[in-house]
Amino acid sequence: MRALLTTVSCLILCVGCGSLNKPYPEKNLHALHVASPSTDAASATQSKMVLRVDRVILAEPYSATTFIYQVGDSTFKSDYYNGFVAPPSRLLTGEVTGYLARAGLFRVVFSGESEAEFQFSLESNVTSMYGDYREGHQPAAVVTVRFFVIDQAKENFAVIFDKTYSQTTPIEGEGTDALIKTYETCWTNVLTQLAGDLRNSAVVTGGP
């Protein structure tokens, strides 16, 4: 009987060790980089105002670090093993701030983490950001974001710019690398349009 118990114990131990040593699929984590504005755009008219870029807000479930896919007309799923290296809100805040700073629209552009004085603030609300992989459709990256510029110079918090941008861009290639590259294309297009609209608006032309 003792020999039988010893044998059973050894088998359980072996099974337990085997499960502990079983390799799990690794997560693939991606950064997000937006292309720089053109040299001509960066050398155009500049406002004397200072712009603070507030934290980009993403609606759920797009605020998660995991990639979100549309797989049916009303069906979405998250990808536990593929996603962003940091919360997309943090990544996008940095990219929006960097792009607008390089675009030369304002005297200074900084993120909301700074305590520096400013006249304008930019709020960004992302209402969709996912890969469209519905059967019978060309795979595409979908991004929709609404931007607000708020005049805080006189503390009246008036909205002086409000516009929504949408991008649905076909994904060329397979895998998550292709998806992230298409996201980058979407955001480059969105920020290019935003910078152009701001440059032609009273936000820039109406500054002192």
C-alpha cells in the first residue's frame, strides 16, 4: 500500500511539474509612431499662443492595451496576446503633442503633465479604434476622433474649435505588424488634417 501511495504521489508531482514548465504564448506589444509633418507645413504661419495637449481620452473598450477587432456587424473581440506596449491614451497623447509641436502652429506645445502657463488647451476624444476583420470585407483599421480647442486665456473656457475626423484605411499584409502600421497611417492622416484646419482657423490666425 505504501509503495502504491508513493507511486501515485510521484505521478502527481510529475504532472504538476510538467504543467508549470509548459510554455505560454508570449504577448506581442507594439508602440505607435506618427510621421512628422512636412517641412513646408512646419515653416508656415505660427500663432504666438501656447497650447496644452490634454490626455487623449479613448472610449471603452478601445482604451485597453489589448487590440480590439470587429469580427461581425455587432461583434467585437479583444486580443489578449497582441496589443500596445503602454495604455493607448498615453501613447497617443505623446504622439499628438509631438506632431503639433513639430508642425509649428503654436509658439509652444506641451502635454497636460506640465504646469507651464498656456492660453489654449486641446481635448481629444477617440470614439473608435479597431481592426475591422469582418468576413467578406477588406481588412481595415478604423479610427474616429473628435478634437476640441478651448480658449482659457480669459478663463471663460470657450470652445473655439470642434471637429471630428474619421479614417478607414485598408490593411496591407497580415498580422499585428500590418495593423499597427495602418493605425500609424490613420493617425498621420488625422493629425495632418487637424494641423491644416487649425492653421486656417481663428485658433492660429486670430492670435495676437
